[in-house]
Amino acid sequence: MSSTTDKIKGAANEVAGNVKQSVGKVTGNEKLQAEGKAQEVEGQTQRAVGGAKQGVKDAADAVKRKL
């Protein structure tokens, strides 16, 4: 997956996780709240991976330009 794809999917997972958590709180469904939190954390991780991939790509491009 590209860094942009990771960032977009990560953001989508964060939003979906937040929605699940909110619905779980409103309905008193602790399982849904926990699933939402897990999905939110997964999204944060995906976004971080996307950022790391972009950083590596940027560094590699900078090295290439200097050669």
C-alpha cells in the first residue's frame, strides 16, 4: 500500500472507530465501545505507517537528488 492509501484508510478507521465508540456509549454496549476503540487505534497505527513510508520515500528522494 502507498503512504497516501495508508493515511486515508487510517483516517477512515479512526472515524469509524469513533462512531462505534459513540454508539456503544449511547446504547450502553460495552462490546461495541471496545471494538470502536480497537478500530480507532488501528487507524492511528495505519496513519503512522503511512507517515513513516512517506518519510522514508522523501529521504530516499533527497539522497537521489544529491547523487
